[in-house]
Amino acid sequence: MINDTLIPSVAVVTDIRTDTPDVKTFRVVTQDGKKPFDHKPGQCAMLSIPGVGEAMFSITSSPTVKEYLEFSIKKCGCLTSWLHMIEPGQEICIRGPYGNSFPVDTDFVDKDLLFVAGGIGLAPLRSVINYCRANRENYRHIDVVYGARSMDDLVDYQEIISEWQKEEDMNVYLTIDRPQEGWNGHVGFVPNYVTELGFDKTRTVIICGPPIMIKFTLAGLTTLGFEKSQIYTTMEMRMKCGVGKCGRCNIGNKYVCHDGPVFRLDQLSELPDEY
Amino acid sequence: MYRISLDSIDNLFAAISAVEKLYIPADREDGQSYFTEWKEGVKLSDNLNTFRSAKGLFFPQVQDLVSFRTEGKKIEVIDTRKETEDFVVFGVRACDAASFGILDRVFLSDPVDSYYKTNRDHGTVMTLACNRPDETCFCTSFGIDPSDPAGDISCWKDKENLYLKSLTEKGEKLVYALKDLLTECDENAADTVKAEVKAVMNELPLSNLKPDDFTGEQLSVFNSEKWKELYRSCIGCGTCTFVCPTCQCYDIKDFNTGKGIERFRCWDSCMYSDFTMMASGTPRLTQLERFRQRFMHKLVYFPMNNDGVYGCVGCGRCLRKCPVSMNIVKVMKSLGGDAK
Ligand SMILES: Cc1cc2nc3c(=O)[nH]c(=O)nc-3n(C[C@H](O)[C@H](O)[C@H](O)COP(=O)(O)OP(=O)(O)OC[C@H]3O[C@@H](n4cnc5c(N)ncnc54)[C@H](O)[C@@H]3O)c2cc1C
Ligand code: SF4
Ligand code: SF4
Ligand code: FES
């Protein structure tokens, strides 16, 4: 029988880290302990628990990690709640990788990079950021602006503080929506913070988060003089097949699962505003 | 070209079904025809076309994909795909034959859908030219000739005979297997029938409908004010998508049979409100967006991605079946011209 992409493989969850009250990060390997497949930064995979459901998730680990794949998953429904209850050693089903990726080896090379993330939106960007860190010589300055509702909702705070913030030529700006005891950092919404920081307009911007955050950040960047062709984002639509056939995830004539999820803003603005 | 007397057509069906499963359009009590497995007594329908197209033979409404057995933390994936039997489908009209080409573009493009491909590989399509296209037909708008259908074997029917001409290797093989029943005849034997069909077609109200009137930039068509009027009567029942030979949207679901878990896919409809529902809401909030999606897909998005080939074959099913008489023709007529 020929293989079919709709038939998943079995993988094992070897490690589960609780990042926030509703986000956990899962480390996944094959049954014989290997990385399930290679991927590019920005790509996704379909995870499922038979009888519970199947859904698309961004691969949050960097392609340069050769031992496993990682997924940061927010609890919001049937499958994701189930995943939040499992323990290490649990087998799950996986298929992928799906979608295009960020142009890390072309358009991003020799650029100053500005990453803007809100909430779980950091998940897909973490793969890109860590890829760029691993190939540091290919890129110039890296800035990360990352915000969440509260201190507790900042995903993977430890890696950011203990590694990213200490790196040379890399600045991390964290913000939370409202003041909170024990928080000495910035308070305020991501879009305002980005405008306040006033980045110069030579940077290539990679942005991911809730639609409302993206919308206001873009407005801010436009005022700062950024062009649409410098800005990249990843889109999210309901998905079933992951390969451009079930007809579910299109924005205009593009299937987000297959032609996306990464879009450059000038390309996105040629498509109907239906996302 | 070959011919066989219509009096012996049951012998032809018997001979085919002796070797492979055969499906032909046959009438049910409701007076409508459905592709039915042939056995003694099943009669070829006289209807213009079947209620549903033959799409389901290649892309079934419900299809098992894979099974799972789970125990504790363990999962076993069981590939339940079986060796598919060869089959023949007889009586496919030109429009529906063209729809397979459209489905092929979806399911046979990389990565190939093995379920669909297996059915395509095992199926032999015997098409049948129309004799009486009716006022809901507009296949010619999409360059389809109802008097000259594609397929593995094309057939024509006049008052006395059925004429057959094989177009592919598969068709050749089948004709060879049936040759004891067939009489070789002149290549022009079906020309009179063809001419008659063409004459009927030219008289039909939709024969002048042109999809190229419709080609605008996707944004201008999408943003046309006309959708606000057009969608109003649509009740989102999804009938048009289920009877459509080219609609390909599907859902994937799991079902616990008690013995294991079956993952299956089934037809779905972009006309339904939960089709694109996400935790953060849906980008297609009202029936306007859903209605627009169906027609944008067939008339704008699909051709953009497929060398200008439209995602409609003008079979007229959605015209005949929509409970509120809304349909793709009204959309084409309304948006043709000044939507640009
Ligand atoms: C390209 C892509 C990348 C994604 N990456 C991540 C990620 O890295 N981390 C993460 O936590 N989530 C991610 N998601 C969202 C994730 O797919 C949904 O959270 C998941 O489908 C919900 O499944 P469920 O069974 O728990 O919810 P369900 O029980 O199916 O539904 C709960 C709610 O979630 C909605 N829902 C169903 N599918 C989606 C969807 N595709 N997107 C959003 N909401 C949906 C339902 O309509 C419902 O409102 C991504 C989605 C896409 C399309
Ligand atoms: S859209 Fe209507 S006329 Fe066109 S192929 Fe589908 S059912 Fe037939
Ligand atoms: S166009 Fe007609 S058949 Fe299609 S969903 Fe709307 S009401 Fe139903
Ligand atoms: S998820 Fe099926 S087309 Fe994109």
C-alpha cells in the first residue's frame, strides 16, 4: 500500500513542562526515541489522540534540535484538555510536517530581526528565534517583544530570562497587560510597547499573536514607517487535512495549511480580508 | 467504434458485471435515478442525470481512513485499507466525467490522496452522451460538449443502438473483453445523435452563459456589494454542496466502535456555520461569507490555482435542488460584468 499523509505515526511524549496555568510544552519522540521528522521554522504538525480528536500545532522547538520535537499547547477544547491531562510515557499520533516556513535562509539573512509575540503566539516564533540563535552569524541584531496577560501567562519565562536576555546583540522586552505584585518590568499592551520602543524601520518584523494584537501592532509599525513587505506573520484557520484538500482553511485562493501558515504582509493584503 | 442493439443492452451489462462490479443509473420509487449496482432486473434510467453524481464511487460520502487500538498509554495504528475491486460505472454524463478531472486536480496533486487514487485506478468510466439536455444545463459554458463525453469509453444512444468508442487503455481492455457482443461499425455512426444533441443544446436558455464575463481580480469580486443581495435567500442547508460533482470539502472524525477507534472522513459543506469555527470565533460569521466562499471557490479561487479551469461543470444539480432557487447561474449572471 502506498503511504498516505492522513495516516499518522505513533510517537511518545517524553517530557511535559507546565509553562502557565493553561499552556504546557510537550516533548515528542518516535517509539524508538528519535525525532519524528525534520522540519523548518514555522512548520506545524497534526497531533491526535484516537477517539478524542486531531489538531494542528506549531512546532516550537528549533530545527537545529535533532533529538525531539516540542509543542506548546494551550488548553482550550477537547483534544487540548486531554493533552493537558496526560503523563510522560503517553503515546500520541503525529503527522507532518505541514506548511511553508519563515525565510530564515534567504530574506532574513543579514537583517536586523524584530520578533513581536503575544500569548501563545510565541510558540511558532520560538522555533525561529532559536534557529537564528543557533546560526547567529547569519543575522544581525535580534529584538524580541513579548507580552502576556499576566506574569503567570508568560510562556517559558525561564528560558527567556536565563538564556535569551543574557545574549549579546539580543534584546528581550517583556510586558504584561496590568500591574502585578512582584513584576518590575514593563506594563502595557504589546502594540503600544512596540510603538514606544520606536524601532528603526530597517528591521524585518516577525509577528504572531491574537488577531487584535496583530492588527494594532501593524498600525503602530506603519506609523513608524515600516513597509508591508518587511513584515511576516503566521496565520491560523480551522484545519482538518493539513494538505490543501479538505477545503477548510483557505484565505482567498491560498490554503493556510499548504501555502501558509507563514505570509508576508504585502502578500496577505492581496487576499480577501476573511481571517 | 462498436455498436450493440438496445434490445441486448442487458446482455452487455450482464457481461460486464460477470467480471467487474457495474454501476448504472437506475430509477428508484421517487422517480429519480441513482448509480445502482447492476444485477438482473436493474434497468437503465431514461432520466437526464442522476440525483447525485458518480463522485461517491471515487470519493465516498463516508470513508474509513485508519483504525486505532489503545491500551493504557499505548496506541496501535492499524492500516485497514483493503485491496479495492475493479469496477465499471456506466452512464456518466459529459459534465460529471469532466468533474473527475477537477477532483483529480485536488486529490492527485502532491501529496496524492491514496484513497481517491485507488478508486480512480480501479474504476473504468463509461460515459453516455446526453440526448435531451434541459434548461438547467450549462456544461457548454465550461467548454464541455454533452454530445462528446470523455471517459475511458464514450457511448451514444439512438432509438435502436448503443455506440461505444474506447478512449483509453482501460477502455480498450474492456471493449476487447466484450467484443463477442459488439459489432464493429463506422466511426461516424454516432454523428446523427451528436448533431441532434448539439441542436438541442443551442436552443437552451443557458447556452450563452459565459464564465469569462466573471473573471475579475479576486479582491474586487470578493468585495462586490452584490453578495449582500445574493446570499439573502440562502438558508445554509448545504444541499448544493452535497449534490455537486466537484465539491470536495471533507471532515475527519473519530468513532469508537467499542472494539477500537475508527478514523473516517465524510463530506462536509462550506455552507455550514461551524465549518471554520475556531476557539477565537469564525472568520465567516454570517451566511453571506459562507455563500460567497462556495462561489468564489468555484469561479475565482479554483481557476486561479488551476490554469484557469473552473470548479463547476454546469451539471445544473444545484439549480434543480436548491430549496430557495438560489444557484451558481444567478451568481454568475449577477456578478458578471460590473463586479470587475
Ligand atoms: C497552523 C496552526 C498552528 C497552531 N499552533 C498552535 C500552537 O502552537 N499551540 C496551540 O495551543 N494551539 C495552536 N493552534 C490552535 C489549535 O489547533 C487549536 O487550539 C486546537 O485545534 C483546539 O483543539 P481542541 O480539540 O482542544 O478543541 P475543540 O474541542 O475542537 O474545540 C475547542 C474550541 O477550539 C476551536 N478550534 C478548533 N480548531 C481550531 C483551530 N485550528 N484553531 C483555533 N481554534 C480551533 C473550536 O472551534 C472550539 O471553539 C494552531 C492552529 C493552527 C491552524
Ligand atoms: S456548482 Fe452546481 S452546476 Fe456547478 S458542478 Fe456544482 S452542482 Fe453542478
Ligand atoms: S444555495 Fe440553496 S442549496 Fe445551497 S446552501 Fe443555500 S439554500 Fe441550500
Ligand atoms: S486543512 Fe484541509 S485544506 Fe487546509
